Amino acid sequence: MDNLYDGNASKFTEDFEVLFYSCFKQIQQYGCTYMYYTLIGPDDTRLRFCTDEDWINTYLNEGLLNNDPLKAISQEKISRILLWNHVPINGREAKKVMEARKSFKKFNGINIIEYDSQSMNQRILTLCTDCESYNLPKELLEKSEILKDLSSKIFRFA
């Protein structure tokens, strides 16, 4: 992963940031207002891209990741598409995480998770909308070629 990050162990190089913003701009036309991507190496090294630093700082600084039901499922070492509205929210702490997400206008998301058993790298692409009544996952799944194109662009290069 040495050529992917700029010395700050959690940030991608500028070239990758440009690629991610280009992909984000493309997906915005379908109602996506937030994109998060993380690459997790076999040694648990993590690189990330996020379009809302305020949200990710709150998420990390308040320890929300420790009780996040989406993260728990996303970290299983299998490839899948995870629709936020299909994830069971059990317990007060998990509900607190989802309420925090809503307070930052993160609704109706989808996680595309790819696990490569050869390299043991895991890639997670998260997309969501700021509109509570808009079904972004349905929109993207109905236009599956857009989702495939976006994830293959990102997963191929990072």
C-alpha cells in the first residue's frame, strides 16, 4: 500500500483523491450526497477517503465506530452489497450511532464490500443521500451498470 498514501497513514495520495472526487461528482447526479471509501490491508492498515470530514471526525472521536451495526457487518471477510435499511439495529448504542448518522443527514445508504482472499485486502465503498425520503439504494440497483462502473473504477485503482 506504500504507493497509495502520502505518509499520513489514513489518507490517500492526491492522485487518488482526484479520482475519488471525480467518481463522487459522477454519482451525485443520482442523488448521492456522501461517499466514503476505505481500503483495509491484511495488517489492518487503513486508508480512507471521505466527502464529509465533520461526520467522520465525529464518528471517530465519539467512538461511534465501536457500536456501529453497519461496520460490524461490513468487516466480515466476504464480498457483498449491504443496504442500510436491511441491517438490524439492536441495542441502545447501535441506535445512538444511527441517530448520529441521521443528525449528519446520512440516510438510505448502501455499502459495496469487496474482499480479495489473495491479497487479503478489503475495500468498502459507502454511498448515501441527505434526503430521508429518497431511496438511493433502489435507484442505484435499478441502474446497476452505474454502480458496477463506479465500484470497478475505484476498486481497480485503490
